[in-house]
Amino acid sequence: MNHQNKKFVSLQEIKTKVKLTSEEEEFISRQNHDKLLQQKITRHYFSLIGHQADDPLRRQCLGRAEEALEKSYESRDPLCEADYSPCARLIHRYPERVLLLSTDDCFLYCRHCFRRCFSGGRRGWIQDSELQEICVYLEEHQNVREILISGGDPLTAGDKELSQLLEKIRACCDSLIIRLCSRAPVVMPSRITEELAELLANHKPLWLVTQFNHPRELAAENIQALERLAKQGISLLNQTVLLKAVNDNISVLKELFYRLAENQVKPYYLFQGDLASGTSHLRVNLERGIRLMEELRREMSPLCLPLYAIDLPGGGGKWIIDKRNIRVEGDYYAITLENGQRYFYPREDF
Ligand SMILES: *Cc1c(COP(=O)(O)O)cnc(C)c1O
Ligand code: SF4
């Protein structure tokens, strides 16, 4: 058994644990032909999924035939990130923060991934020449105060590559706030070794942003990984994606947010689903999301509650959802910003 097989489950192993539904079977037979986001699942995450077809963890990792359906309003690049990219692998949408796409590799390809036009590709880890160009850009843009290191998942790289990246960023801007975005604490907790936690702690200011979407993802090994990070004084944030039949109910969200806070993780955002191709079966109706958040807000403290936000379609950027600025217009919600700009989001599943 090689190293890869120890970390990831094969299709054969999947089939011995769960009886694939026809939608899941169809995905597997079409994934190469239709160029769908590949299926890759860690052994750890697979150990947490249940046998039922509608298991909330299973829905996040096993592809389904619906991913081949593309709605007219969906896109492979729903946030229009390409329009905001001054150099390869860098996105500069907000004046004082940039986002770096370190790699297109992930431990597990989330079925709701909105960056599916990049993730799961063959570019791999950022090249020296690309990083050089980004450093030049940062030196020319001294107003930038934060860098998000994302992807893909930057922790798929080894400690050596990661430390070289962090060193280079620190060498060009030594007070830049680094936000490392990784789903490793959820899907590959063993990646969070004590050495890694120490390495990250040596590059503060550094915040780790992860993505727990369901309380069952906080299993013993996951909590231990969070503890290793917290022990090094690394501040932890979580961004949850609101997902249909995964976490779109009060008790699941409440339990998730409380358990995160209990484990020193601040729930930062709850994201409304982006309009990424083939993800409509995982999106929650916007008004339903608003009602869920209103109910949670009545009961929970702002410490334990994230901001409910949406990345406005067509490159409008992040917006904290405020129902006072949303109107129904036919099959769409029309969102009007303070500056008068209007954006449209579909009224799905109403
Ligand atoms: C989300 C995002 C950020 C960070 O936004 P915050 O609201 O500060 O979390 C920065 N750049 C890009 C391109 C983003 O999509
Ligand atoms: S870890 Fe992030 S980039 Fe990778 S598949 Fe999941 S959502 Fe997409």
C-alpha cells in the first residue's frame, strides 16, 4: 500500500462501506467525460460519514449526477475572480487585502466548491517565478495589509514548501496579516502536526481559517488538531457554507457554532451558496437562510454567531445579507447596495 492509499479511500473501499445511489454511480461514470470536479476523499473524513444516502457528510464528499446540470445563471467562475487578477494566482478585489491561490490541490474536493474552475486542476504548488511576481506586486502596493493564502488547500504542501512561501511573504512585507485558509482541520486533521503548528506560529500575525460545515465533523481527532493550533496561540476562524440537507436547520447550525466556540474557533462567516456550475442541489433558498439566521440571532451571542454573507454574483464582492435591501423580482431576488448597484440572485427552491 503506498502513501497515497493510506490517506485517501479508493472507489473500491467506498463501495464496501456504502451502497452507492444511482445519482452517485452516475456521477462516477460521467466525471471524466463531463470534466466534473474530481472525487477525492480522505480516509479520515470517510470514517465520519454515515451509511444513509442523505447523510450530511456524505453529501459533501460523494459526487452526484446533479453536478452535471448547469443552470443559466451559474458559472464556472461565479465571483469573476479572473477579472480581479493582476498577476497569476493573485486576486485583488478589496483595496487592502489580497488572496493568493497557492495550489489547486485539496485533500478532499468538496462537492459545493465554488472555485471549481481552479481546484482539482493540474497546476500544483505555486512556482518561484509566480511568487516573485506577487512579491513585486505587494511591494508596489504598500496599502495591502492582509493576505489570504488559499487555493485549493495550502496545507496539501509539505512543511518545507509552506515555510518557504511564508518566509518569502514575510521578507517582502513583515507586518502583513496572513490568513491561511485550509480545510485540513476538518478533512485531514493528522496534517496539523505539532511541527506544523509551530511553523505557523513562527509567522504571526497569522490566523487560520477553516471550514467546518456540520457538528459531526468535530470528531476527537479534529478537536485534537484544533488544540495543537490553539496551544501555539494561533487564532482560529471558521467559514461555514450553508448547504441544503447538510446544515440548513437551526439545531445543526446552533450545535456547530457552539461547538466551534467551545474549541476556541470563532464562527466568522456563514456563506450563502455561490452560483457555481452544478451546485444548485446544495444551495439553500436565500429567504430561508435569512429566517434561519434571524432565529439564531435571537438566541445566540455574537461571539458564537457568524456573519451571514453572500458573494454577490457577477463580481459584486462580499455583502452581509440584509433583508431590507432585497426585493423579489420574478424568479430573482434583486439586491440593491448603498451605492445603487443592483445584483440578482435566483429564487431557487422556494
Ligand atoms: C473573501 C475574500 C477576501 C476576504 O474578505 P473578508 O470579508 O475580509 O473575509 C479577500 N479577497 C477576496 C478575493 C475574497 O474573495
Ligand atoms: S477545500 Fe476549498 S478549494 Fe478545496 S474543494 Fe473544498 S471548498 Fe474547494
